[in-house]
Amino acid sequence: MAYGGDRVDSERFRVILALETSCDDTCAAVVTEQGEIRSNVISSQGVHDRYGGVVPEIASRHHLELIGDVVDDALRQAGTSLPDLNLVAVTCGPGLVAALLVGVATAKGLAAAHELPLAPVDHLHGHVAAAFLGPVPFEPPFLTLIASGGHTLLASVSSHGPDYEVLGQTLDDAAGEAFDKGARLLGLGYPGGPALERLARDGDPDAFEFPTARRLGGLDFSFAGLKTALLYRIRDLGPDEAERLRADLAASYQRAIVESLVIRVERALLQTGLERLSVGGGVAANGPVRDRMRSLGIELHVPPRELCTDNAAMIASAGRFVDVLSYPDYLDLDVYATGERTLIAR
Ligand code: KG4
Ligand code: ZN
């Protein structure tokens, strides 16, 4: 169905444009109020590879260069245009301030030009709200595991949000960070998760024993010891052996991350009595993570890979459930870098 200027239809099918620029992906999406994805454009910045991680100033500059075209593509693919929108949603944090500012400034400009309301969205609420998108939304209550490059948390989801009861989170590195740091130790590029997963396919996950911080008890995660264990194992093996056993190291390391996640998920299911699980964030794109969660035998929702890694469709989804700001109340809306102001707080 086209949205080209049919005002009657646009009343029936409210349309949201969302922007997401919290890290190194420049994203725009058009989603209906019912959660149907009309377009979901993601432009990944390949330039950070040579630095082994995301450089905030470079990410910001690339967002500036890309955002106009990405928004145009999202509108064109959705068959809609700015005057037909009903709401603009944007990620305000947590993330890289200079990167977030590009999305928020663009969203303010687009919304203000058409006097549209604006929905300020928390990035983590977005990852949770990916589950609420069509064609078959996963409805609360459920347990959610969000594992990304910046965050690893378990939360009890009893509503569409934005407030959730956080049950556990990482005490040091995030799960995606553990993938990225391990990949770096194994000589792989950034982002390390997909590269490590590929290398691990040829390896034996039982070849080495790596720690899962099982003794930590409770529902918090810790990945710093795992990364150090890999570092020492590579040193002990020496360069030639480590090179020969690279795939085994990758497979065993990946397995430790996966089991570390599964241990906490199983504990949380037991503790809460919840019997349904949603998994999100970039690490949920990982095949063994998806397979292992499936093996738990409970009702499971894992979004398609493009909705696990950063995207704007999830931000539009969350935008449906936050208090929106009317024009011009959002003109002084600010961004935030850390989880302190996140809407999802313990
Ligand atoms: O959610 P996301 O796209 O961005 C953040 O909010 O951080 O997650 C990115 C993280 C990176 O650490 C990346 O290495 C990891 O997700 N990741 C993966 C895979 N795809 C992305 N980790 C393991 N296996 C994958 N296939
Ligand atoms: Zn993310």
C-alpha cells in the first residue's frame, strides 16, 4: 500500500520515521503504528576497522555525511514523504555524544519543519522493543536478554516500556565487547563478533576450557576474566601453536561467552517464573547464541539479524510507547552518553 499523500489513509495508518546514530551505523526507518516495517535502512561505516574500534569523531563526521541520503532512502523505500509522517522518533542515548547529536539534530529539524511531535527513545528500550515489531509481535510478559557491544542486561518485561525491571547486567565488559576483544587477540578485524563466529565454525569448542564466571552467582555478568584467560592461553601456546589452533581458540572462547549468557538466562527464568524469552542486541545475531537459546525449550523470540544489530526500526517501535514531545517543546532536547540517565535503570 502506498502512502503518497492520501490523508485519509495516513489517519488510519500512522507512520513513524525513526533515526538511530548512537554508534557507527547510520540508520533510518519507517514503521507504522501497528509495528509494520515499511523500510529499514542501515549504512555501516567501514572506516573504523583500521583503528580496531569506533572513533567517535570519525563516526560523527560520517553520520553527518550519510544521514540525509539514509533518510531519503528510508522514505523512498517506504513510498512516503515527510508531510505524510505522524511522528519522528530518535535515539537520545546512551551512546557516543557526538554521534547521537547528529541524529537528534536531524530529527529535530525534520520534525520542526513539519511541526510534528518527536519521540525521544532510549537505545536499550529500542533493543527490547524490536520484539514488538510485526508481522507477529512478541508481547509481554517475558524475560529479555540484551547483549550488544555496549551493554549486557537481563530484564523482566511486563509492559511495552520504557521502564523495565533490570535483573542483571555486566560488571565489566559487555558480551559484544568480549567478542570484539577476543577477536582482536586472535588477529581479526573490527567488529570482531561476526569474524570470530566465522573462524569458530572450523574449530572445536571443547578444545580449551575458558571461564564463564559461574561462581559469581546471581544474575550479573562478567567477561573481563575470560578475555584475560584467552590472552594468557595465546601466550602459553606461543605464536606458531596459537596460529595453528586459532579456530579451536575461537570456538572455545565463543562457547564460553554463549554458556555465560545461558547460565544467567536459566537462573533468571527460574527466579522470575517467566517461561518466555526474547533475545536482542548485536550478539543475538550470533548463530551459536541463537541455537543455544533455542535449545532451552521455552517460548523464544529472536528477531531477524538486521533487527538484532543497531537499526532504526527498533527505535520507531519503542517510539510508540514513550511520552512524545509536541512542537516546539523538543527544540532543547539533549543527548546522554551513559546509562545513568537511561530509562532502563536498576
Ligand atoms: O547492538 P549492536 O549492533 O551495537 C551496540 O549497541 O553495541 O551490537 C554490536 C556488537 C559488537 O560488539 C559486535 O561484535 C557484536 O554485537 N556482534 C556479534 C555478531 N554480530 C554483531 N557478536 C557475535 N556474533 C555475531 N554474529
Ligand atoms: Zn545497540
